[in-house]
Amino acid sequence: MMDVPLLVSSILEHAAKYHTDTEVVSAGPGGAITRKTYGEVAKRSAQLAHALDELGMGEGDRIATLAWNSNRHLELYFAVGGSGKICHTINPRLFPDQVAFILNHAEDRMIFVEPIFVPLLEKLADKIPSGAKIVVLGETGEVPNSDVLSDLVAYEDLIAGKPESYDWPQLDENTACSLCYTSGTTGNPKGVLYSHRSSVLHAMAISWIDSIGIAGTDCALLVVPMFHVNAWGLPYACPMMGAKMVMPGANLDGASLQKLFDEEGVTMSAGVPTVWMGLTAHMEEQGATFKTLDRVAVGGSAMPAPLIERMNKLGVSVRHAWGMTETSPVGLASALKPKHRGLSDQERLEINAKQGRPMFGMEFRVENADGVEVERDGKEYGALLVRGPWVAERYFGRDSDSPAFRDDGWFETGDVVTMDADGYVKIVDRTKDVIKSGGEWISSIELENVATGHPAVKEAAVVAKTDEKWGERPVLFLVIKDGADAPSSSDMQTFYEGKVAKWCIPEDVRIVNDLPHTATGKLRKTDIRDML
């Protein structure tokens, strides 16, 4: 058979040749719309690749982005990775010290930044890697004046006049093309270096109908940011399949998303539960339904079954997926099997609320504390391990200090789960978040999911507090919906009856105005424990 390398540049060339006129739509500040086609994105990517070469950027050099989802960010993905360099996406929602750490740990040689994030770089001016060139993602007039950052260049000026074709190198497919860092909830963020091979295989896998599912007939709106694990691989999968892409930029409120969904004919989307929570509330308040939206993929954290039900009532199906920065990220997807067709709506909902079953190529193992594989009965808890062709082997720049990467080739995810005979995985908790009460395990996620089913509850979080008698007991924090009456502790205990074992029910219920989240939208349990 022919030995043809799997390269991200081949995705761009395919899209430019066979999906030339398919649109990439970008929403800017104030909702201004920019329209490009895959043909134009390919030409502009070539111009950028030439510009990078002229600036002396070489193979393996890290080039950072601090950017929202847009056609320019997509051009960076392909120009940087396709020319043998490494596209390093940075989450601008991280703490400034974490951004500084990441920039220096990666030794970035260039930084492409949205105008709105220039003040962030100004605060870090003395911590930016020496000699790093800064390019502002915009026109000449969009480059802000800065007293501390010198020689700022506009993106459009950088690529202007450059050739619109580029001889993409035939790299070894194991060459690195992108770099993402974990959100750093404990210690400094850790980098994961993705290869061309892993990125192409992952993009193909998430396009399968039993995974996230992308087709050439789709219009996909990327709610998940391109700085969050490469937007779950969608910037590669959409052009690979020829799907229209819609980039919302920073406009992730319910009204802005609904407008984009309806005006652009969006059929599928992907994002974390907090976004769907806000959008669903907006649609319900407006008494509106979506014109074209058919399905959404959800990940990042478990989506409560009541929220899935609410989206179903709006005519939208929900596909749970699971992954981590270390797994590119998608490894599980909750597609139903033929034998589930005769189940009731409630029974199907219970399956959809699970994180999913393994995609081909990904191997999973669930172990107890003794390292023995647990029964696949959907009941016995254990630690989730994974390995596969798009799973990291080690962290970038850290060869031997990461015990999660085991000597036997398995990666310890840190999730406590159950798995049934068909492979459906249900996350019970994170290893560090599970509550041990009287020698028995209590799932904080299960308690949170039940609480969000209460009509007055907007969001819930459960953490453990020390208890002399039982060791640990759950504490329930609640954010109440606007205009709703806060339930009392006894009200919530009554609400839990029949939904979880009686000894799992939290007696300590606390009402708060809001809950802290990580830069990727997950509940920040460390800060919530501090609230105790």
C-alpha cells in the first residue's frame, strides 16, 4: 500500500479543492459578520505560512495564539501546523501568572493576539519570552497603541501581498502540529503536544455518526473555544468533511447564539453544559424554538439529565462525549445501539446522560484500588484508564515526573466510573472529589445532577466536609434561578427522597449568589471547598 503521511495540511488542501465555496462565518465584536470560503482560507493560510518563513520561524517553533474562534484563528491552525511549526493555543481566561508560565514553558517565538487581549499581554510585558514578536489579529486600524509593547503588527498587514499558494512540506506524520495546556486546577498547567497523525485520526473519529458526527451537509457552530483542546478537533473535522463553519467569537450569550443559529442555518454545535444552560433558559424565556438546530455535543463536565430533557423539548438531541486534554480530547460518545429503540424515553435518557461508549481505537479499563479490573455491570466503581493513538504518552517538557502515565502504557484519567457490558461509562466523580461517608462512596456528580432537577435551582455543587462520626458528609451549594424562592434544607432533603440512597442525602444546604468555575467552565471544587 502507498505510504502517505497523515498531515493537517492535507485537510486544508482537500477542503480547498472539493469544498471551495463552503463558508467559514465569523462573528466579531458587536455581531459584525465576516464571510470567507474554504478556498479563501486556504489562500490566506498560504500567505501566513510564507510570512512565518520570512520571519525566520522554523520547524518545531512554537507560535502562540490568544484568540477567539474566527477564520483568522483557523488560518493559524493550518498555516502554523501545516508548515511544520507548532500552533500553541492559550486560554485567555487563565490567571495572568498561568498565561506567563505557559508562554515561557513553551518558549513561544510569536504571539498572535486579539485586540481585546492586548491589555493582558501588557500586564505580562516583562514576562513574555525575550524576542517574541506580537501580531494583532485585525486590520491596521485595530492595532491598539501600547506604551509597553513595541512593534505591534496587524495580521492583515503581515499577510498582505504574500503568495496565495504554498508548497506544504511532506512531514513525518509524527511531527508535532499543535500544543495545548491543561487548565491547571492543581499546580502549573501541563502541556500536551499533538502530532499530525493523532490530529488527523482524531478528526476522522469524531466525524463518525456514532461519535460527535460531522457531515458535509452540516452547518456547525463552534461554541467550544479553539483554545480549549483544539475546539475538540472540530477545526480539523469540519473542513475534512466539508461542513460549513460558524465562529461565534466572544458572543456566547443566549440571544447572540440563537441569532447565529437561526440566521446561518446551524444544524449542529458543541460546547460545555454551562453554555447550553444559558441558551436553554433564553429560549424558554422567549418561548422560542430553533429553526434548524438538530443536535449538540456536550463535554467538559457531566450534563444533568434535566437539562438534556429541556433541550429535547426544544427539538434538539444531545450527544454526551467525554475526553481530556490528554486524549485530544474525545474518547467516548453516548450513541445509542439498536437494542435501545424499544426503551422508554426515561430509559433512553438515562443512557444519554452517561459519558458514552468507547470509539474505535480507544481502549478503556476500570480498576479497583487493588489494580484489579472491575465487573462491567454498570454498578461497581473503579478508576478509569485509557490508551490509544490520540492519547498523550507524556507531558510536553516533562519526561518522568507524571505518575498518571503508567509504565504499562495506560493513562490514569483521575475519573471514578462505572462501565456496563456494552462499554457505556458513567462518571461517578473525580478521584479527588468523591465523598467517602461511613466507608461508602457518595458521588458528588449524582447529587448535583439531582439538585439541578429542582425547579428553583439554576446550578448546584457538592463537596465534602469532615465529619467526626462518618468521616465525610456532603455539603450542597445552590444558585437559585432569578425570581424563584430558595428551597430550605428540609425541602431539598424531601426532593432527594427516592432519587438517591437515604444516607447520601445532604443535610447541609447553602444558598450562594454564584459558584466559581475554571477557565474551561467546570466547577472549581478547590474554591468551593474554601467556601466551607
